[in-house]
Amino acid sequence: MSTLFRSFRQRYRLNATYFLCTLVAMLFLLRTASAGDYENSIGQSADSEGSLPLSSPMPVNQLQAAGRDDTGSSKSDSPPRWTFSADVIILNRIGGGNQTLVERVPGDVSFSKVPSTPGAQVLNSNDLQQGFSTGPRLGLIYHGDSGYGLELSYFQSIDWNTSRAIGPDNPPNWLVMRAPGSFFQTQDFTYQSMVWDYATNLYNAEINMRWNLNSRLTLLSGFRWLQLNENLQGTLTPADRSQPLWKYNPNNNLYDVKRIENIPGASAPTGGFPPFWNTSTTNNLYGFQIGADGKILQLGRFSIDALIKTGIYDNNAEESTGVSIFKVVRPSFASTSQAAFVGEAGLQFKYHVIKGLALKVGYEALWLQGVALAPGQIQETYTTSPDTVTALGVNCGSGVIFYGTTAGLEYSF
């Protein structure tokens, strides 16, 4: 465990320091806003009702005992014990591992010399922008006595995916994917494109203790689990119309292939060939977090809340990669446990429609650092001629950010 956190300090010291400074600043702003808004709301209420002096605001517990809420308004019932919320989250995802996926090599280069011929990069994993994904988020808060409470929360956002095709080129160029060792992949015929598909799923569950410093500022501390799954596949499309027998003569170039590719030969198998590259990663992050949840503005039924969380996590990561060599998939697998960092920040705008029920929209940002992304595993997959594939380890040096909007309902009872 000491080695785990020593590694974390060395790799993410600046990121963690920056986020903790942001947390301190947020706490200061929330506390300042809380104090100012609190005094203003009490003073305004007192002036309007003539029962509370402006210079002597009553503590929250005394207001409750006097039959008033945190704005000094009279009320006839006790404060709610439970708050249930249901949201739809719409998140974008950025961060792709910065891995070259496709290069172009001139078509007049013979097949045998393609591995040693430099190519021009035409597709990087960072180009595979997955766009937005939607998912549900549910939350339940128990408001206990003496300002303490308990919070449960769950959300998922699945099916981020994108697909990019490169080629076919006319005049023809070799479309090449390279990996450590002896592996390289080209198109089988000049009419084909090289296609990469990239998919991501995210799951989150957490339990937090809540401590109300006052009516507007709450500190959080709890346990959190996140799971980040990814899959990256490389294929050739359209499917081969025949077996690429021309590869048995490594002196052929793409112009030679173009002349012979329509000549009848051995037929391709039913259903085509498997993907030439298929990597899946799973990250299970377990850790403790701290944070703050505060009200920064209250105007009648309208309010703005802010949230920030940060924590250090143990990431149990694994990757599996299938590499197609001579059209047969050779599997490899590796796993590891390393330190990771998770930070979250958000704003929520609420409008109280009726007693206990509020509409809300917001903005959320979630940052994961120290995770295994699928493109990053290419450099950890080593091929030894002719057909041995070995996983050198799991690359957990990547970061990913999820950000977007939320919309839903909140009911207190």
C-alpha cells in the first residue's frame, strides 16, 4: 500500500494539489456566501414581520424551535427527513490515450518493406470523439438530528461510441496499423477501408455522511465506487471477397494487388474474418472522498447550489487484447492495482414549484486520472514472430473527463 501511494504522489502531485486548492477556495466562497445570505434573509424576514431584530439572527435550531425555516418564514410542520432526487444526465467524454491507429504508406512500396517504411499518421485515438451519452441518476438523503445525515447516490452513463473509417485511397496507399514487436496490419485489398470502433461505459455508486455546518453549507465524507469499461476494435471493410493469397508473395505492392484482386481465388469464410485488433479494459476504482455541498444563492423559490468532491482511489484494472494473426485471434491478458484520482464539481439551479417539490437543471464535470483506456494498451501488447502475443502489463497512465448537463426533480418529505 505504501508503494501504491508513493507512486500516486510522484505522478499526480500537481493535479491533486490544484484540486485541493480549488476545494479550499470553494469552501471559503460557500462559507462567505452562506454567512452573507443568511444574515440578509434573517434581517429581511425580521423587518417584514417585526419579530426578529436585524442585529441578532437566531441560530438554525432556535429558528426551528420557534416554528420558522432558515429564511425566518413561519411554518406549521417539522423539517423533512428525506430528500429523493431523479435526474437524467447528458455527458460528453474527452480523452483518448494519444495512440496512432492508422498510417499511410505509399502504395508502390512492396508488402515486405511496409513494416520498415515510415508512414504519415492519419488517425489518432484522440480523434475518436464519442460525443454525448445519456443515463439515469438517483439520489436519496436522510436528514438526521443535530445536523448529521446520510446520502446514497447511483448513476450510469453507457454506450458512448464512435466509428471512424480511413480509405480506400485512389491511387492506392497502404493503410497500416503497427504494434510493438513484429505485428503490423494492412488492408487485404485496395477496395477496403480500415475502421476503428471505440465504446465506453461508466457506472458510479457512493455513500456519504453529511454534516450541516449551517443552513447553507454541508460537508461530505464517504466511500465511492466507479467502473469504467472500454472497447476498441479495428476491422477491414467491406469484407474480403476472397482469401488474400497475394500475401504469399511479399514482393507484391498495392498496384500488383489491384490487378489481381478480382481474379477468382479461394473464397473467404462465411461471415468474414475477425477484427484484426480487439482490446477491452475494465477499471474498478474504490476509494474515500471528501467534499462540500452548499447553497450560493437564494432568491425566493429560486436557488443555486454548488458541489465539489475529491478523493484518492485504488484502481483494480485489467485489459484483454485479441490480435488476429493469419486470420486467427491470439489472446492476451493482464491486470494490476494502482493509485488513481477522482474529482467532481457541479452547479444546480433549482426552482421550488410547490411545497417539497423542485425542478432542477445543472452542470457536472467528473475527472478520472490514473485509469486504463483501451488505446493505451496497444503499446503494452507485444507480438513475437510468428504468432505469440504477450501482454506486457496494463497502462494506467491515462486521464478522462466527463462533463455535461443534468435535469430532473427533487422531492423532500
